[in-house]
Amino acid sequence: MMDNVSVITIFYLSGLNEKMSERFILFFLSLLCYCVILLVNITLIVTITLDKNLHEPMYILLCAFCMNSLYGTTGFFPKFLWDLLSPVHVISYSGCFLQVQVLYSFAASDLSFLAVMAYDRYVAICRPLQYNSVMSKQRLIKLLCFSWSTPFCVMGINICLTSRLKLCSPYIARLFCMNWFIVALACFPAETMVNTIVAYISILFYVSHGVFIVWSYIFLIRTCVNSIENRAKFMQTCVPHLLSLITFLFTILFDFINIRFESTYLSQPLKNFISMEFLIIPPIMNPLIYGFKLTKIRKRLQDVFTFKTS
């Protein structure tokens, strides 16, 4: 076993097996997808930033949510597009860990933002008289810092634990670097016990975010059942949040099942698509859902496009 231990400086990403002709098609589709992600998220960010009427906690959280989508997709698409046109798919040792940090912290931050947005809706509908004092500027800044810094630190701890492992192979059977697959390359499986424990603690920590969201919606639904006004608020502001949450959970769940219980019955292209879902579907769907559903944003966008065309 010791003979196989060597210093690994690069990783080979072996998840892309399509022919070059198919890769050109994938390249243009992926480029189009990335451009759409940039367009819809930047449009929403600029709209909220420039309109002072949208400088409210709910819209500021949405703006940060879209910024996080740009952060996460930038950690994947440029490298993926380059690989589609390259004969060899490699990434440096440090570059691989950086990609893991970006992608994992992006996904964790998404769930943190969804939890904070659920709390914001709970206060707005269940405690409307206290909303301005509870969701003050200082509290909002703290919640934003929590949503970004905590995932970054949690994922950083996981990656630091992985970086101490001696690896026996540089081959990762995926389109991009994933912590679980790097850990699986360890020469001494006994050394990965700490990684597994910390990984499951991290998962439980973010499962608690999901529990908090469910708790928030139990109170929201109870409050809205007997009030027509609150039901209207719920349909207007909570339905987009629920759709975003469901979209996120389904994409992450499929990816988690794909990683932990990898099936030999699935083709490699299907495995690749499942692993990419959380980087494609939520970043596109979230701005569209909120843009079409939230009245203030929809009207603002209509005003902008009407002005341009007139």
C-alpha cells in the first residue's frame, strides 16, 4: 500500500466520455445555460439595487440569494466549458479543493438563505407589528453574514480534513471535484473516519435548517387559515419561496442519492446531469419564480422593458 502513496499535484476528471462532436453541442448548450443564469440573476440584482422601493429585507435577501447563484455557478461553468473543448480534463490539487469549497458553500448558503427568508416571512405575517423592529438593518446584516460565513467555515473544516489525507489515485469519476470522491481516494480508509463523522454532523446541521423552515411554515399556515388578507400575503410572497425550496431540495436529494448510493444501472450522461442539476435548475428557476410572482419586482421589470421598447 505504501508503494502507491505519492504526492498528487493534479486530478483527472474522468466523468466526461462524450465524443468531440457531442461535446460541441454540449458546449453551446452549456454556454447558453450559463448566459441565461447570468442574465436572469444579474437582472434581478440590478433591479433590486437601483430601485429604492425594493430596499426591504425580503428583496435584499432575494438579491443576496441571486448573488450566491452567481458565485456557485462561476465555480463550475467556466472550467466545465473549457473541459468540453479540451482533450484532457485536469485540475490542479489546490484548484480542486477551491472548486469543492465554492460549490459546497454555495449549496449550503442557498439553504441558509431559504431558512432566513422563511423566518422573514414568518415575522412579516405572524408578527406584523414587530416586523420593523425584528427585521432591523442590523439584524438583516447579521443574518446575511450568517448565511454566507457559516457555510464557508463549515465546508472549510471538511476540506481541511480531506487535505490531510494521503491519496493513492488522482482520478475523480465526475465532471467536477467533489469532497466525497476525493475522500474515497484515500490510501488508508481508517483515516477517513473523522471526515465521515464531520460530514454527517455538517449534514445534520443543515437538516436542522430544513426543520426550522417546516416549523416556520406550520405557524404561517396556522396564521393564514382564518385571514383572507394573510392568505393573499402567503400566496404572493411565500409560494415563490416554497417553489424555490422544493426545487433546491429535489436537486440536492437526487445528487446526494447519486453520490452515496451510486447505481450501476444509470448511464454516465444521466449521472452527470444529476450531479449538475443543483447548478442549473435553481439558479435559473429562482429569479424567474420571484420575478414573475412578486408584484413589485414584476411591475418594475415591466416598467423598464416598456420604457426600452417605447
